[in-house]
Amino acid sequence: MVTKRNKNTNKSHKNQVFGGRGGGIRKIKASTPYDFKGKQLTPFGGLLPLATMLEKLRFKELIEEVVIVHRKPKSMGVYQFILSILLALYLGLDRLNHMVHISLDPIITGMLHVACLPVQSTFWRFLQSLRIFNVVQLKRVNQEMLGRVWDAANIGFSRITIDTDTTVNTIYGKQAGGRRGYNPKHRGKKSYQPILSFISETGEYITGRQRSGDNLTGEEIARHIHEAFASLPPQVKRVRSRADAGLYCKEAVEAYKQEEAEFIIVAQKTSRLKHKLNNVRWERAKDTEGVTEFFYQPVGWAVPERFVSVRFKKEEEPQEQYQLFETEQYTYRVFVTNIKGSPLRLMNFYDGRADAENLIKEANNDAGVASVPSRNFIANMNFFLLAMLAYNFNRWLMLFNVEEGEVYKRTMLSTARLKYIFLAAKIISHSGRTRICYSDHYQYKEKFHALMHRLRQVRRQGERFLPVFKTPISVFR
């Protein structure tokens, strides 16, 4: 008996590999062949969400409207130069000579709409062409983008905390504006001392500027405080501010009062204040050697202000801190404040400002703020603002990356690069359309899908952007 059967009906069995994915185990060894025939490959495939966010929030139109450069570049436009520097800083390339490493990357050139980036000297000429009025314009760009992100991401913080601090960036050349001042890491070396303000709840940079190494004056501090409050989104109704002893002055207190804000500032050590502490009544408090509060009017101040203090035995504070008072028995922490509450509660609230040190460290190490590329001080001021704008790119993308109902947690730029930015991809162009292909093994592809879907939903209605979240992010926390 003959059975008729198609020879090709038997199903072939695929090799079973770990994870259920076909293709077998690939062995890479010394004799593995290689070539350079791959085309349109990029290690920065994670820039697609950033490109989407900038397009949807009309970043290009904002730059072209606000930033004015009198010396018109020929190889690229002003927006292309600014965006290329921002992309390099966002990727961790904090030197202009590093631009050569991304000059032919297809996703970089695709975002800029150019065949390749110009040579290093062209970027130097562009940076040197920026003037002092561009500092104000770049601050306005950051302020406008901050408001657009808060609208689109439906950020509903009506009460925020602003942390203001200064940092020291040592310079090793002949950069203009370098001064010998407070520099605990490299004593005696010249440095810059930029001042920065952050929103504690989101980690966003509000305002700041590159400064010479001189000590802050009261007028500079007051001007910075007013700039910070002017840069806040309209959703914010109530502000609490925290600052260290570097901002302790009557001008700062008066500026906070003019802005109708609550504040707490570390008091500087003076002989009159030490004498006052020795003559006030101390009360027992848990884990301390006493707390107190009193009204005191420093020399030159208009009216007495409320001071609170907590003291500890010296053994409990082995680490030296310049803002602490010391006697033979105790170390003191003293603050000037207009916030209601017990001294111990206010001290704990102020301790949350320590997170600002981490934000500044992230900006210095990951966003290129510590880099001082030029001898021209104005060029360095503009570069500082570009670095902080690149720092905010990560903050804004992570705000859009929050799932509905999820608790918002800040993600450092260095971590975001490893998880979402340094993502291998292949760019395919066919029939006049471009497509980006990612690996099937990418472990965060669901988050990537959700982020792209959310960003592509951003729409503008009138002067504001419609929210893509139903629930405000303030409820998520």
C-alpha cells in the first residue's frame, strides 16, 4: 500500500535556547571575522525620545525667536549649533574637541538635518561669538521650556522647595574671571564659583550663572533670588527656600520677604551671635543637648529676625563643618528663618537641602558644568547655561517617563545614559521614509514604547500645552 504524502509537510524543529529566543548561541572568539560594511548604525538610538520632546515642545521655534547671534554662521544655523552642543553635553562629551566623535553619527546628523558636523574650530568661533545678552536669552529659553514641560507633563506642584547653593570649579589655565578664594579641595588655586537654584521635588535647574571666583555680594544674592522666583511656572503658589551660610545676609532675607516666601538660611559665625547664644534659655529636646529660639538683629539689618538653634555635644559631630559654632562643650547649628515650627523640626527640614549637593555634583560630573572651555569669560557663562539646559533635558524626559499612578523618582543623567540613551540602533531609509530599528533584546522596550507614545501625544492649544497625564504628577508622589 502506497501512502501519498507531501515531502514538505513535516515541521522542522528549531533549536531550544535560553530565554526562548531563536538563533542559537553565538560564540565570539579571537578568530571571529569582522568588517566595516554596516551602514546607518548608531550607538545613540535613545536620542529619539529627546528629538520627539524637542519637536513637540517647539524647541527650535523658541531658540529662533529668543536667541539672537549677530555673527551669522555659514556652515550651520544658530539653532543647529546650539542643539549640537546640547546633544554633545547630553551624551557626556563636555569638550568641543569631542564633537569629532559624533560628527558622522546618523542620528545626530539626522536631528540636525546636516550631512556631517563642521570641524572643531567652527564650534569655537560660534561659542566666542556669543555675547553677554545671550546669557539672558538662554535663561529665558530654560524658563520657557520649564513652563511647557510643566503644562504637558501635568505637573501640579502648588508648593515647592527651592534649594540654592554655590559650588567651586577649579580652573587650570588663564581663563578670565578666575580668582583665588574659597577652594577647599585645591587651596590657593584660581576658581569659578557659580550659583545655582533647583526645585527640590523634581530636581530641575531653575536659574543660575557662571561667576568669577570672588565671594558673593548681597546685591548678587538678591538678584539671583528674584530671578529664581521669576522663572517659576504659574502653577506654583507657595515657595519654601533653603540656603547655606554663603547666602546669609540682609539682602537675601529682604529678597525672600519681597517674594513672600518662607526661608531658612544657615547663620554665619559672629562674636555677637555667639554671645547671644550663651545668654538665651535652652530647652531639652530628643537626641540633642538643647534647642532655643530668639529674635536677634545683626549689625546693619533693618529689623530683628527669628533665629533658631540646636546644640550637640562635640563627640556627636566629629566632622568639621564651617557653618557650625563651637565652644568647649557644644557645637551649634543656627538658622535664621520665618518658617513656623520647632527648632528641631526646622533643622530636619533644612537637612533635606543636602540633596542639592548631589544635584550640583551631577551637573558638574555628568552635564559638563565643571568644564571651562574658553579663556573668554562671557563664552564660559554661555557654555554654563547650555550645560544646565542639557542637564534639564534628562529631568524633563524622566518626568514624561513616569507611569500614570507611579511614584516619581529622579534618575541621574549617568544612569539614564546607560538605560535609555546608549542604545544601539539601525536607521533605515526606504521610499522617502526613515525608520529606526532597535534590538529585540532591549530590556526597557516597554518603558520606551510608553515614553514615545506619551511624547507623541503632546499638543499645543493656544499659548499652553495640553497635559498627557490625567492625574497631576504631584499626586503621584
